[in-house]
Amino acid sequence: MAQASQALTTQPGQQPATDTAGSGPRRDGQGRLGRLISEYLGDRVFRQLALVLGLAVAIAAGVGLVMWVQEPMYRPLFSDLPAEDASAVMDALQTANIPFQVDENSGAIMVPMDRIYDARMTLSAQGLPQTGGVGFESLRKDPGFGTSRFLQTARFHRALETELGRTITSLNAVRSARVHLAIPERSAFVSEDRKPTASVTVTLFPGRSLSDGQVRAVVNLVAGAVPELSAERVSVVDQDGTLLTEQSGGNGAEASGEQLAQQRRIERNYVQRIRDLLAPIVGRDKVRAQVDAQLDFSVTEQTEERYDPDQTALRSEQISNDRSVRGEGPNGVPGALTNQPPAGGQLAPVQQGQQGQQGQQGANAQGQGGQGGQGGNAQGQGGQGGAQTQVVDASESATRNYEVSRVVSHRKGEVGTIQRLSVAVLLDQPTTTNDAGETVADPFSADQLEEIRSLVQRAVGFNPGRGDTLDVVSTEFRAPVEQAPDVSPPLWEQPWVWELGRLLLATIVGLVLILAVIRPLIQGLLGRDRRRDGEAREDGEAAAQSAQLEGQSAEQAQLMAERAQRQVESGGGSRGSEEYEQRVQAAREMASSEPALAANVIKSWLSPEGSSE
């Protein structure tokens, strides 16, 4: 209204037109008034449009912020599932009214973080996912009437394979595992009896591997779950087709591991000796040493038996003497001739004595040489008609046993003896500062290196006879590159911190929208309405005052003031742009019908008295 009123001012020295029938100055004033009113209205429409757009943007931002805060955070539930298992899992989650999402990049099924445990319990109750197959829970189902024994056995074997695969998957390095059992049927013939075998395929996580102990654990686990299955008949293969059981090798591998550990202990012991010996001379961080010890783990046993023929001893002696005496009867040719007595008076004593002596000699000869029988016969023949003779049989024998000196020795060679040592020692080249303040190298002298070499030889028990080698080298060490410390995940990567951050961000954005956008807009609307109401009242009072100045009656001025007041009251408040247009049109008609009055009102505004009033 103030701009419309300013448009009614006249040029200095120009009288306002008093006719209403189209004088030039009046038409020109009306044209300027219309243009100013149009510009004012256009600016107001633009402001109203900007206000509406600003409110719409603020409301949309607030709604989006609320939705973003209320949206739950999703966490992976399962990943790398086959298509059939993923479909079954999603159907089960949808049936349980658990929201889920599928990651487009990895294909992982994600559920809200606060319901991830409910989802796992729900899926576990339904036996999902069935990536490893159906285990012993399948035995709870009714196999149905008429199921053959073969099907029941195959069903049990399949369940056993699944359970073994699940157990092997529980290892940290194993992502998944499958077990195949080949269990033959029992035969009534012993010759046709075959032993069961098993094959295990493991899929490892990237960068992981199974140690020999873990491979043996898997083999023993499978062998212990199947009757009559020995560990030698179990094969373990990884996803790359590498046979892991060949690397373990049973007891031989265990012995090899122990031997290697013993070798490493000996090498570390020698290295520590060298460092402790040279650290006071060159410094703890200025010496590096490596030792390669070749050990002999072969087991040797030796048994030795020696005899000394020069050293003998009588162990036992046995002497036997046999003597027997028997009588000899008459002998000769039977008949009367031999039985005739000798002639009377014809004695032959000498001959009998000689014959007896001969018989005695024959008896002695028989005892010594075994020919006594012949002597006896000769005596008997010579002593015809004489007395009986006696025969003596004698024998002697001796048995002696001698013991020869004998030595038996049994030796067992020591296991793990050192066959050869290879020692390498690296020393940091010492430095010194010259007169110019520069750091220059000060290498060891030949005598110093020889002394160090001699010390190391004594420390490790250097033996040239078995081929030991020792090298001592001095060179400059390079400064090690500092590595960044292994920092644990920061606090802001924790899930609860993200949730708290989302709530704080939503609160801050909401306060900014309220304080910086919505509140100024509302205050601007209310302020402009109040200003328009005040300007309308001031216009009515000015019009009444001008009417009194031009000599009009007080009743007419009061009438105009009341008319303006009614227009203000009828158009007051914030009823919209239509009421504002009506008020502007009423003011325009008033200025057109009473130009002189409008000019006086403007003059009163511009005069010092009017402004003071």
C-alpha cells in the first residue's frame, strides 16, 4: 500500500488533475501506479512460490530422515549358498515375517541386526540351510512301509557322511567338507571279505591350510566313526586336488617332525651362543648369525663276539678206570687122550712156572693192549692137566674239557649326532666420525675378524674333520623400514556407534530444518501480515487527516477512515492472495475517484509535521 501511495505523487510545481475524465497527468499517474502494483504483486508471488517450495523440500527431507533413521541395519545371515538353499531360506524368512535383503554383489542374505539370532533359530528348527545334506535328523522321519534293507542302509550311510562333513567343517580353516564312505556288504566267505574305505574333500578358506596334525585328526575322526575302517584307508583331498594324507604319512611323519624340531632347536642354540658372544663386542643389533646343522638320525646296532686261543682254562676233567678178574677152566681137545693123567714121577715144575708166567704176561697184555685172551689161551694149552688160571681185564680212560676266552659286546649308535655344521656370521660395519663431523665407515681389520672367527669356532665346537665351515663377513646394515603397527578396529567402526551416529545426525538435521527453514518462513509470513495491517490502518488515518486539511467535513474524513478500517478488518489476517488483491483494488479505486485526496495524503506523509504525527 505504501508503494501504491508513493506512485500517486506529482512532479514539483504540477497541480494534480481535478477532473476524472481522462486528463494526461492523471492517466500517467495511474499507469505508473499500475506498474508499481504489478511489480509488487509479482515479487510477492515469487516469494510465496519460494516459500511453498522451501516448505515442500523441508517436509520431504524430514520424512526421508525419519525413514532413514527407522530403517534397520542389515547384517549377513548366510553367504555362498547354492540356489536351492537360498530359495528355501528366503521362503522360510518370508513365512516367519522376518525382513531380509539380498546383496547384489556377493549374493549374501542379510537380515536386520536385531533379528539375526531369531532368523538363525527359525532356520535351524527347519533344518536350513541343507548345504551339507541331511544328517541323522532324516532318521526321525518314517521311512514308510515296504522300505527295503538296502535303502535303509544307504540312508544311514548318507546320514553318517553328512554328520562327518559337518564335524569337519567346524575346524577353523575349513569352509566346507564332504565325506564319501565305501562300506561293502559283509560276506559269508572270509576270502571275499573287503575292508571299508573313505574319502574326504575339504574346501579351505583363502590363505588357510591344514597342518599335519589337523589332517591326522580328520583321518582318525573318520576312521573312528566307521567300524573296521583303518586310518590307512582314509584319503583327504583339498579343493585344489592336493592329497593331504600323503603329506602326513602316519608315524613316519611324526618322527620326521620330531627330528626337524630337534634340528631347529640345535640351530637356535648355536645362533644364540654366537649372539651372546659377539653382542658385547659389536652390539646386540649389529650381528646376524645362521647355523645349518646336519644331523644323523639313523639307528645303528652292533654286536661283537671275540675268541682268544692263547688264553685257555681247564673247565672239567673226567677219568675212568675199569678192572675185572675171571677164572679160566680146562681147555683142550675133548677126549680120552687129553684127560689122561700124567705119567708118574714125571713132574715138570719148571715148565709150569714158565707157563704160569706166560699166562700172567698174557693177562697183563690183555689188560693193556686188549690181547689178554691170546695169552690166556697159550697158558691153558701149555698147562694141560694143571690147575685153573685167572684172567684180569683192566681199562683206563680220561676226558678233559678246556674253555677258550670269549668276549661279546653290543653297541647302539647315538641318534641325532651332528654330522656337519655350516655357520655364517654377518657383522655390521662399524662407523666413526671424522674431523668434519661426517660419519664414515671404519671396517674391521683382518686381525679383528680372525679373532672373531676364532671365538665363533670355539663357541660352536668347530670340527674341520667332519667338514664344518665358518664364514664371517662384515658389511653395512641398512636401516629397517618401520612398519605401521597393527591397530585394532577403531571405535567408530562398531555397530552401536553407527546407530548412535545415525540418531544424532537425524536430530541435528531436524533441528536445522526447524530453526533455519521452517521457523523463518513462518515468522516472515506472520510479520508481513502484521505490517500490511499496520500500513492499512495508517492509510485510513492519513486519509481522514487529509480530508480535514482540504476543508472536507469531519464526517466525510471519519467515513473514509472507517471504510479503510473495515477493508483492513475484512481483509486482515492471512486469508491468501485473493483478499490481498481485493484490498489493492479498493485502494486503487479510492485513488482514482479521489485523486486530490490521495495527493494530500501523500503530502502529509512527506511533510515534517505529518511524519512527526
